[in-house]
Amino acid sequence: GESTAISTAMRHFSLNGMYQKGDVILGGLFEVHYFTVFPELSFTSEPQQLYCEGFTSCGFQQAQTMAFAVDEINRNPDLLPNIKLGYQLYDNCLKLGVALRAAMSLASGTEEEFLLYETCSGSPPVLGIVGDPGSTHSIAISSVLGLFRVPMVSHYSTCSCLSNRGKYPSFFRTIPSDAFQVRAMIQILRRLGWTWVGLVFSDDDYGVQAARSFHSSLAESGGCVAYSQVLPKDNRPTELQRIVGEIKSSSARVVVVISNEAYLLPLVDEVVVQNVKGLQWIASEAWSTSSVFHTPRLMPYLGGTLGIAIRHGEIPGLRDFLLSIRPNDQPDNNPGNNMVRQFWEAVFGCRLEPPAGWVEAGGDVCTGQEDLRNVETNCGDLSELRPEYNVYKAVYALAHALHDLLQCVPGRGPFSGNRCASLQRLEHWQLVHYLQRVNFTTGFGDRVSFDDNGDALAIYDILNWVWLQDGSIEVETVGVIDESAPTGQELTLDEDRIFWNFESKKPPRSVCSESCPPGTRVARKKGEPVCCFDCISCAEGEVSNTTDSAECSRCPEDFWSSPERDLCIPKGVEFLSYQESLGLSLMTASLLGALICAVVLGIFTRYRNTPVVKANNSELSFLLLLSLKLCFLCSLLFIGRPRLWTCQLRHAAFGISFVLCVSCILVKTMVVLAVFRTSKPGGNASLKWFGAGQQRGTVLVLTSFQAAICTAWLVSASPTPHKNTRYHNDKIVYECVVGSVAGFGALLGYIGLLAFLSFLLAFLARNLPDNFNEAKFITFSMLIFCAVWISFIPAYISSPGMYADAVEIFAILASSFGLLVALFGPKCYIILLRPERNTKKALMGRATTKT
């Protein structure tokens, strides 16, 4: 069948390569040709040998770097002294079958050159292999060679799957794993605030594994993938058009591409066809340094690209070594040593051994002395070597491992019985042991060592494709990512040096939803990625002080949210203050009442011997004025921030002062009734019960009852200051809670009882004969008093916070002014303005007339 014919062609295929004999041989696998051409299968004759096309100078330069490193080690007396390294390098032709055939040849020594130069000491043909550059190739090769613990040190295989020590126990690499590359990309995205990105990747192990890691890592960092597209291997136009259409329609302005240049180039061509501009491209290390994209046609679309690149380095002497290559210096009797000859013919477009008809057809013949200094390649500047630098480190890693192995002191070896390995009986797994522990520093200053998974220290350069005004392209290094740096300092990025291919010359915004500012919280949209959300303001009393807060936190009890909902601020404090207009007005009225009482008291003292004062029981009048003054002053205890002592004193002072006042009025009324009763036959007996002593005693007893009520109240359930938050969410109302409603009710009830008795007795005495019957004024004053305090109760209950105190003060002042005006207003009017009526005759005139 067809597969049998291909296998036959593969079996008779001569590998392209180059070699150098030595005491110890190192193998190498490189991509020197891009394509493998299979012969036509006629099935009538033995198929022709397959051959490789598409010579690439970069792959050849990497192979020559290994040759240079081996030559440099051989010239170094401190590394592997008295041992000459040799090499056998093969071209994998970018074909898995060819790469696997080459690897098997290296490991088994079946090629002719190994038989010619094989030592008879029993050491294996190849101690270690540098390569393969492709992840898919390395997976297949290492799966087989790992069974025999043949060490492989790849310079370009980045698939994170190769870190699996169980599957690939002898695989090492000097290029970081894709897991590190993905972390590097995530750090760049996070640094620039890009949380909504598109992902395009190649359909191979390299792309699929990296894409899977990118999805999970981006989600952990809070980002989202807007779309995820796989590049078709067959470059189907319809599929490419669909992918570019998806990129064009998406709101994501950042596109991460994990692929090699071969898969990506057709997509970029379709981007140009559809004229998709305004995108920020993020390049993986597989195409970030590729010059195939650096054309005036593509730069309007790819200019400003940020790329991850493997660490560059300088290899002193490599340039001169490359320029000294000559095809005539290579043995020409073996087809396995033809790599330099192919390079020479490809670079100069000539033939060293022209076939028949070549010269006649106008072809050039190579002399082997052409000057390489006039040759330009697309492999970049030799002062910033990247894959070549990894090849250089891989060769030195194998050399140092072998050197450490040979330095083992007998009896102190790492193997069973403290044995050391020997070059004559060297096992591959023994070299793997030393390779795992290798640790050295290159001449460029980079440390080379491997972790437990065989991965090298992850150091990346961050590249930026700068599109210059003259149309040329320059690749600038704008940052470094060093995974060995302290946490939080891995990324160093000079944003000022980055070329942004946008009109604003600033980095684009690439988010599904703008960040929720402080004062809001994130509300996820059902069925959409976590990066797509709405911002909802925090409720009253809740705040968020960070961007993109998942929830709002409630403020402490004494705090409330600011208008922006981003800060808890102390709640406003509310109480009846002296600084407020209401408090100031009530204080003024209280002091005015007390002042009037003092003035009236002064007038009565001045005119205490006049009939008006004497006729109205001057002792009780003085006591009544004093109690009214106390009533006015006790209202001041209701103003100001409540304290424990003011809460306890305000109601007690109010209750006792008013009982003293009403008791005086009650006794006055009783005296009036007793006096007029003495004018009737047999009425003298009643007056003896209302002498001056009895009057003072009655007032004292009635007041003592109120004092007892206040004492019991304060002892059992004292009023206390309280922070009330029920009236206002954003305010704390400081108030005095009565403690015991029963005690407060008893206090008011007792005052009400005395006032009612005074009103009743005064009402009965209102028509008694006298020109100046005080009972009428007492009736009127008690009517005002009772009206005020009856209306006080519902007003007090329905008034919140400081207004309850204001209502109580108003009731105190209103009733006090009512008593003061009703009882002492007419008397002061007579004393001051109608002195002619302030005589006994005038006061008794009405009584005489009636008699």
C-alpha cells in the first residue's frame, strides 16, 4: 500500500547533517529545511528517495552555533580537559517522521559515520541530544528516548506538557515553558489594564496547550477571553474569513496570537484584505521575532505589536566563526555531511558539483571561496541572538553535566554504594542525574539551571514593533519578565518607549465593561463572561471603597455612607442645641421669663406693704414667684446634648417646680374660700385651719409627695441618655429616654391632679364678693395651664427627637407665662399704673357697696 511505499522511501532516505568526530559525541536536531517532498508513487517500481526543500539560514545558523559551542569547549582547558567533544547534527526538515528517524539514528548509532568513529570502550554513540526545536517533535522523540533515559535538551520546544516528568523523565530545555510564557502575557495584560482579549492559536501541541493554559490563567487574573479561534492547518479561505470576521466584530481591541509564522501568515493576509485596523496584537515567542511580517504592506495593521521573546544574548566569536565556514573544509565522501554544502548553494545560488546541463542552462558554479560578508540573511542581528543563545546554553549544560560527572571522587559518588560513573561504562540515566543539578553562568551573565521538571529559569524580553516614519521597522526591547525576581517585581516595562499604532498614540482600552468605581458594586450579567457586568450603586448605609468591588459593606452603627457611597462618615448628631435658632429662641424665652419673675418679685418686695400685695397673701405670692422662676429655669436643662445628670435632673426639677407652683395656687384658692366663709355666721372656725403655718405646711406636704415620686422614679428606672437611629438613617438623635413610663406618668398625673383641684376650687370661688377677687384670675390661669398640658401629651408623643424636647419646653414656658401673666399681670398693672386703686378703700369699695 501507499504507507508501505512511503516507509520504504523513508528507510532509504539519507539524512542531511554534519558531524565532527570526538571522544564523546553530542547529537543535534535542527530545522534547516521547511518542506519534505515525497516522491510520486507509481507502485510499479521502487520509489525514489524523499528530499527536503526550502533551505532556511536561521536553522543552519542554529546548527552552526552548536558546532561553535563544541569547538569553544574543546579549546577551554577548564571544561572537560583531555576530552574532545564531537557532534552529529541532523536536519528534521520540519517533518515528524524525519525528526524521529534522525533521533533514532543518533541514539542507536546506525548511521555510517558512527561506525567509522565509534570507540570500542562501550560508551553509547550519543550521550545527549540538543533539540528538537518543535514541541510536537520533542513529545514524540522524548516519549521513546525517555524510556532509555537519553537526555534531550531542547532549545525551542515550549509546550508546557513537556514539564511532565512522569512522561518525559530525561527531557530538559533552555527555553521557558509555555506556562511561563502565558504567565508573562497575563502580567502584560494586567499591567496595561486589558481584561477583554481575543485569542487565536495554532492547531498543534504548541498552540492548543498554551491556549488551554491561557484560558485558565486569564480567568484567575480576572480577565476574559472574548473569542477563541483555531488557525486551520489547511489555510481554508472560508475559515480564515470567518475568523477575521469574528475579530472584526468583537469589542475586544487586543488579540493574543499563539502560533508560528507559517500558520499565522495566511490569517494576516486576510486581515489586510478585510482592512481590519485598530487592533493591538500580542505575539507569542514563536513569531515575535519573525521578520517575514516586517513589510510596508503589513505594518499598518501589525505596527505596535507587543511580543514575548526568549532572552537574547551575545556569543563572542560566533560571527567570525560563521564567516569562516567553507564547504571545501567538509568531508565530501558522505551524504550525511552535506549541510554546509546545501547552505552554500542556497545562499549564493550556485552549485558546487553542477549536474549535467547546469552550466549550459546558465547556472553558476560555486568555487567555495565566495565572501559571506556580502550575504544578508533574515535571522536578525548577531548581537541579539535568541534561539542561537538557547542552543549555546544547551550545549554548555550537557558539557557541564559531563564535567561534573567526571569530577566525582571515588567513594563519594551519588549512586548506590557511593559509586561514581565512569566514561567507559557511562549510562544515560547517570548523565541525567548530573544534568538535573547543573548550575553555571554564561559569559553574558545569565544563570543556567533546571527545576525539578527540567525547565530553565524563565526570562523573557518584551519586544515592540516600531513603525518608523520612513516606513522601516525596528524591533525594540521595551521590558523584561524575570520569573526569578521577587514577587511583584517580575515585570519591568518601559511604557514611555512603546510605539502605539493608534491615532491617540496611547494604549487602547480593551474591557467588556468599564470598571465599577468606588461606591458601586459589580452585578454579573447572566449568561455572559465575568468581565461583562453592570455597576449598581451601593444602598444607603453601605459603601465600597475599591474598584470593581463584588459587594458593598455596611457602615458601623455610628457611621453612614457618603453621598458617593465610597466612604463611611460619622452620622450627623441631632439634639436641641444652644447654637440652633430653635434652641436659642427657647433659651431666650426661658431667661426672659425668669427675668420677668425677678422683676415682679422686686416690685412686690418694693410694694409689699400696699393693700394689693397684702390682700393677696404676700408670703404665698413670693413663694409662687420663686417657683415660677424655677419653672422657667428648669427648661434650660432640656437644651444641650443629653447627659446622665441632665436627663435625671430635668424631669425631677420640672416636676417639683410645677408642683410647688400649683400647690401655692391651690393653697391660695383654699385661703380665698376660707376667708369668705368666715364672713358668714359660724364661719370663724374654718379660718383657723388656714393660718400661715398651715399654709406653708400644706405646700410642703404637697411638694414632698412629688419629691417622693421623683425619688422612686430615679431609683427604680432612671432616665438615661440614648442614641436614637430610628428617626433618621444618616443622623443620631440624642435624647433622654424616660426609663419608666409609669414614673413619668405619675409625675405628670400628680401635677394634673393638683391643677384640676385648683381650677375646681377657683371656679367655685369666682363669684364671691370682692372688688379684687383673685379666684377669677386663678380660674383663668388654671384653665390656660390645663389646656397647655392636655395638648402637650399628643404633641409630645408624635414629635421625634429634639422636637419632643422643644414641645416640652414650649409647654413649660407657655404654662409658666400663663400663670405669671394671669396671676401677677393685673396686680402689677394696679401697682404701677393705677396706684389710686392700690388702697384699702378701693379694694373694699365693692364689698361696701354690696353690703
